[in-house]
Amino acid sequence: MSRLLDLLEEERRKLNQLGEASLKQAIPLWDNPAVQEQSRRVDELVARVNETKAKLSRVVRQ
């Protein structure tokens, strides 16, 4: 789980960097394919973290 959270944090940092660069160039975030792709990666990792937490929660309750 810790590795997954570390990966999520790293990917969020990348997304923030891409977003800042895009805004400095006056490119809307929704028009920047690199930002959109990185955002999808972050979304997927958030979903994986939530699924893992839910599984761990179910195991603890049983």
C-alpha cells in the first residue's frame, strides 16, 4: 500500500508540474493532451488506492 501511495504522490507532482507549465504558456488544461493523460494516470491510481483501502477494510471487519 505504501508503494502505491508513493507512486500516486509522484504522479500528482508530475501532473502539477505539467499543469503549471501549461498555464504559463496560456494553454487551457483541457486543451493540453499531456495534462489530460497525466490526469487519467492519477485518476487510475486514486481508484486503485480506494479499492485497496476497501479490501483492507473488509478484511479487518471479518
